[in-house]
Amino acid sequence: MKSISENREARHLYEILETYECGIELKGTEVKSVRAGKVNLRDGFARFKNGELYLLNVHISPHETASTYFNHDPRRSRRLLMHRAELRKLVGKVNQKGLSLVPLKMYFKGDWVKVLIGLGQGKKLHDKRQTLKERQEKREMERAVKHQD
């Protein structure tokens, strides 16, 4: 799997409970831009519309060599492709528990572009501080063990 783009900020802002792999419906010039790695997942999120899952606010830059007529809107909503049973399960979790769907990673699996969607719960400020504190303590312990040898 060749990684295209990763949303590192999502794991800082959300506690990711589950992840799902989805296909994504792209236009021709979007595929060329994705292959060039011109994707930004930072502000993206997923929503349900008419029983289908859409990826919103993800920026895929217009292809440079294509004309403006054939190019796409960089922030258009793109349909995510999942099995119907998975979609039904997700609708229930998002509606009942108030969870968010956040894109974590976009990558190639063979010739197909895939998006890793995370079902996340927003972290509070004190949760973020606790995560940073645990990471710092882990680093200090590793340093102490390394210098002890």
C-alpha cells in the first residue's frame, strides 16, 4: 500500500474507536492529482446524505496541465464506497452516540484509491494534555533504559 496523504491532526483531536476502509469516487483529473500526492485531509469529515456516505471538505488540488473546463472543484463532496451492511451499522453509531467520521489516511491499494475513515469521539482539552503527558513519560522511560545499558 502506497500512502498518499495522512491526517495526523485527527488522532490528536479525536479518540478513534474504530476504523473502516472505503473506496472513493473520483473524476479523471482528481485521480491525476491524487497520484501526484496533492491531497489535504486535514479539515475533512464524512456525512450521510440520502443513505450514502460522502467525504466533505477534503482538498484535492486541480491538475496543472488540464484545462479549466475539465478540472474539478477542489473541495467538492465525494461519495465513499462501502458495503451496505457497514453503512447501516455506521449510521446507527453516528446518530445514537454522537460520534464523528474523520478521514485518517488516503492510500493506493493496487490500482484503487482507498480512504481510511475513523469513527471518533472528540477529545476535551484535559484529554489532549493527558495524551501529551503520557507520551513524554514514555520518552523519558525509553531514554533512561537506553542510558542504563
